[in-house]
Amino acid sequence: MVVERSEFKGNPMLVLKRNEDDKFPFSFGLTKAKMILENLEEIKKFVAENEK
């Protein structure tokens, strides 16, 4: 996993890539990062229920 910090219109962004050549990285800003942290247990539960 590659983690980079970026910026969009002056706002900080976090960019998650599977590898350095990932064509479709997952990026989000502070507001979505807070939502992820507030719902981390539900996200973990979702992964556990749907992972094969």
C-alpha cells in the first residue's frame, strides 16, 4: 500500500494506492476522513461480513 498526501483546491487530501502504478487511487479529504474514523467499527463489520 502506498499512502501519499496531496492537495485539491487548497485542501489537504490523503491518497491510498494499491501500488505505485495504481491507476485508480482512493483519495479523500478531512471531512471524509473524519466520517471514516467515526464509523470505523461499521466498516470493519462490513468487510468481515462480505470478505470471501
